[in-house]
Amino acid sequence: MKIKNDVQKRSSKKEFTIRDAFLTTRFENSDDGRTIYNVFVVIFVLLLTYTGLDEYTKTGGVWLCLHLLWFGFKKLHLAILVWCASNIVACFSYAFFKFWAKVRLILKLKGQNVWDKIWITILVFYYFWFLYGLQKIGNVAKFGKASTTFVFMEQVRLLMKQHAFIRTNVPRVLRTKMHTDTNLELPNFDKFLYFMFAPTMIYRDEYPRTRHIRWKFVFYNIWELFAVTWFYAIIVERFLIKTFDDMCLRKFTWGEIISPIFGNVLPGILFLLLSFYGVLHSCQNAFAEILRFGDRMYYKEWWNSKSLGEFHRTWNMLVQDWLYTYVYKDVYEVVVPKNKKAANFVVLFLSAVVHEWLVINVFRFFLPVNLIIFLITGAVFAAMGILSAQWGNLLFLFGMAIGLSIEANLFALESYAHDNCPLNETVTPMGFYIPRFIACRCIK
């Protein structure tokens, strides 16, 4: 059955079961899968060796890009403190939710309506100030890019978790009879706390659990996460920094801008694969094993996709399940009943806005390359009617390769334009949306 039909016909309630991640099973039970894994290990070792030799011949020292990791994770200790504080704030949302539920039961019908509207307003403002306050902290603290990525991605995850908990348990309160709490069964705090760290975005009181923790498996996945991050730094050093580190120190020709896009297709693809493997496989597996969380379907076979829509539905099942359960269904069933196009648009719009917000705060500039490329590529694929063609997957992979290379190169270019051409005067609100390499006239 096609994935698209599977998504449309899926049960309204996600079923959890004990199962391994797809790649875990493939690596353990398939020689082909293990060989592909070994190919990436070989690429990593060879690039690491080449980097060490290049550094030694040019500087007399061997850093192996660890200095880049140190710079990327600048002020990580402050980032961890912000993360801890955010988790504490998130825990208070549980107390406020129970307070709302308890008081609601002792009010009359009219009082309940007023009480509900007050807390809906508070909740909306809380969501806004949770993200706005974090943005202000990030601007003041000026974390390294890797530290910033960690902080902002975690805050979005925490907000999604809180919304999932509230959205799942509100109907329980609404079904409870007034002036009695005998039938009010709200989850204990330990269930809320477990959910906040479990590798799922869908709230349940109970999840399938494994019998014991395989600590060797945990440490192996943590090592993989570190290796993936190191691999990332090496690619940035070898392919992007050396290409654009003198941007705006001299004027580039259009040929010098366009040529690396095709020359750096491999790094673009590697960025995608490393991000996928590190975040959606190694990291989630480590947390799942520590928490004995049984259901580890974090992704599907997205590499077989024939369109961007299919890719989005299979790339990150954690976020996809959340969007379907708490956004798509609410829009489709309540806001605009039976209107699939409106529900799909809201999901895509929300996803696009959050992704752009993350990118803006990590890089501290506005360059909506990702949004533009995805919209254009998706429109072209749809217009040509090739989504179900036998060569649809080939075209999809080709489009992804070029698109990712464009993103990697333009973000590197703009980053060095900001470093090498700081503006003396205060940047106006409109000036923030003008790329620095254009404002500084860095291209002939």
C-alpha cells in the first residue's frame, strides 16, 4: 500500500508496540545493510586521516577539526543551564493544568466557560513567551551554532510535548461531571515526567517497555552521535570553510558562487544523512534504551520517496505523528470540517514557520533558502505529474542533492559575509531581511 494512502487511512489513535528502529534491524540482519554502514565508517576515517595530514603539513599541528567542534559548542554549559531551566518551567505546566482541572469541577456551567477562556488565553501567551523569551536569551548569550541548535530544538520539543499532554488530557476533564472529582483521573507527575523524555510526541499513560537496559547499546549510540558530530565538523572544514572564508574580503564572481554548488553535492547529501542518523537514530535509540521505551519507529524508508510530500511523511515520524494527531485532525475535524486541503495547508505552514524560526535563530540571519527550494521543487514535481513514475525516486534524489548543496553553500557564504563585513550602523528591521553579501556588494 502506498504511504500516502496509509497516512490518509491510518487510525486516529496511534498504536505503540515493541519494535526496533528500521536501520537497527537492517544492520543486524542484512549483510548489505552492514556493508553500507561500513562504507560510511571508511569515508569518515579517510577524511579524518586526510584532515590530519593536511593540518600537519600546513601548520605543523594536528587538530582533526576538534577546534571547530569547540567553537561550535561554545558556551555549552550555559546552554545546558537554559535547557534545565526550561524543563523546570515545563514541569510547572503540569501543576497549572491540574489546578485548572480541579477548580473547573467546582464551578457552575457559566463559570466554567469563563474559566476555560481565561486559561486558553494564558496558554497561548505561555507558548508565545516560552519561545520569545528563549530567543532573547539566545541573542544575549550568543551560544555557538551547535549549542544554539541544541537549545532551540529542545525548546520546540518541550513545547510540543506540553501541548500533546494538555491536548490529550483536556477531554478527560471535560467528560468529568461537575462538583465531583471522584471520576477525575489525571496522570500522575511521574507519567508526565516520563513522557517529557520519552522518544515520542504522542502522549499515553502507558507505553510498551523493554525488560532491561542494554548499557552497551546505549554507549554505542552515544559514541555514534559524537562521531556523527565530528564527521559534520570535518565536512564543514574541508568543503565549506575553505571555499567561502574570504567572502567579502574580496569580490566573488558568479562563477565562484555557482561552481561550488555542483562541487559540493556530496557534502550536502552527507549533511542530510548525518543529521538523520545522529538525531533520528542514534540519539533516539540511546534515550529509548535508557527509558526502556519499546516502540522505536522514529522514521520509515524515506530514501525510497518519489516526492517531497512522501519524504516529509516518512523522514521524521515523531514530528509527523504529532502534526497529524494534534494539528491535522483538529483542523480537519473541528476548525474546517472535512477540508483536507485546509488541514494540509495548516500543517505545512506551521512546519515551515517553525523550521524557518529555528534556522534564523541558529544562524542569526534571514535566508529562506530551504523554504524556497522546497516550494519550487514540490511545485515542479507536481506540475510535471511524475510523482508516481518509475523514475520519480531518481528525480527526487537528484532534486534533494542539488537543493541541499545550494542550502549548504549559501548558508556558508552568508555566514562568512556576516563575519567579514560587519555593518557599523544599526541594522534596520528591513535591513535584517537583506542578505549581507548583497548589502556589502561582495559579488561582482
